[in-house]
Amino acid sequence: MSDTLTIKTNYSGSEHTRDDVKQQILERFGPELAKEYDPYTNCMTLAQWASRGYRVKPGEKSLKSKVIVEKKDENEKTVASFFRICHLFYYPQVKRLPNYGN
């Protein structure tokens, strides 16, 4: 996937989050593909892949990542925080749509 270098995600997770997703990739795809993991360029949500002209291959299952969502008041003070599961897809799980952007 040569154009992953031009794609940037909105990843802002922790080292723990990155390592957790990398472990899932290692278990599912093996060590060679796990070495290629970069949360900034080649592992995204369904919507992020779709907006870049890709679709998830049939039968693929998402990788799970926990993210912390903070609810803030009108003064930007955090009043609540909770975990949310984010469903991600790694680049071998997607394919480029033909003629996208042409």
C-alpha cells in the first residue's frame, strides 16, 4: 500500500493503546505485518478508510481499541470521562475502490 505514507489518521492515543492494537495485529497477521504497524498511517476506522477511497474486504473483523472520551462543561473543565471501543481496520483488511478520485 504505497499511498499510506500520504494518509494521516487522527490517532492521539497512548503508548498502551498502540501496543494493544499491535498485539492484536501480531496475533492475527503475524510478525512481519506487525512490524509495519503505524497508527498514524495504516490503521483506521471504517469511516476514515472510506473517506480515502477504500473499503473493508468482506468478512474482515475489526481490531478493538479503547479510547477515553471526556465530557467537558462550558468552562472546558472535565466533568466525566469514560471508555469507548474504537473499531479499527489494518491496511491488509481494506482494498482501494476502483477509479476513486479519478
